[in-house]
Amino acid sequence: MTSVENNRILISGCSGGGKSTLLDELQDRGHRVVSEPGRRVVTQVLAEGGSALPWLDMRGFAEAALALAKADLAAAATTSDRVFFDRGIIDAAAALARETGADITRWLPDTPPYAETVFLTPPWPEIYRSDAERRHSFDDAVAEYDRLKAVFATLGYAVVDLPKTPVGKRADFLLDHLRPQAAPPPGE
């Protein structure tokens, strides 16, 4: 799979695995980031008293997250800067496909929306915490990670698990992975 938009870097994986903390670190280092659509949906719905929440109406939640992820991609299309996404359209489409039984590609654009390598936060029980916006169990988060890893592979993405290291080292790992590799000297 070849991604037209190499500047869109997706970070996905286990809920509670440190994605948002990593995105905060990347932003502190001057990179453009897009926060998780699902968290933004939950925050808004809780404030408004609605029901499109993953524990009440998964389909409504996934549809709202999908719409927000599409808007995020459209906004990122206006820059040539590298943009890091905390989850995105594929995560939302995977949830919607699981909920409806439909093929995930129904909700995806014709061209790959992100760079060909997706970075996943693996299950990390030592840092996992539930809260008012994350009410599912660690076992549910692990199952979600397993599903997403399979979805990304099926869609042709190269999947790289991020190390379970302090956030600074994790950011260094990700950025080092994205640096262009030097070509070997001629004749080698």
C-alpha cells in the first residue's frame, strides 16, 4: 500500500496505552497533533446530556467519531506539515463495522488516509486507568487492540508497536522511525 499523504501519522492501539500522553509530548516538541475523535465525542455528549456514548449507543458514538475523524483529515489536508493523529477514521470505521457487521471499507476513503506505517500502543496494564470517559475494562481494551492490529494489517498498513518506555523515549522512538534512512554508499 502506498500512502499519498505521508505527512499524516496515525497513532492507535490499546485504549489507555499512552496515546494521548505521547501526542502531548509531540505537541510540546513543536509537532502538529490531532486529539482523539472518540474522546472529544464523549466529552461533548456528556456535557450536552446526549446518548451517543460507547457504553449506551456504540453505533451513534462510532458515527459521531467517524464524522469528526473525516473533518480532522480534511483540516490536515490544508497543510504540508507532518500531523500526528490520536486515533482516526480507521478506528471509528472499525468500531462501526463491528457494530453493524458491514465491511469497514464502506466508510474509508478511496486512497489511504494515513502514512503506510501505523504506530500502536500495546496493552500496558501498569499505566491503564479507567475514568469518566473510559469506562471499559483493561480486558476490553486489550481486545480492542487485537482487533485494530488485525484491521490495520488487513488494510495493508505496516504496524509498529511502540515500546513501553517513558514518554520521552517513546517519542524519540517514533520520530527516529520516521526519519529518512540514509542511502548506503555507492558500491555497497
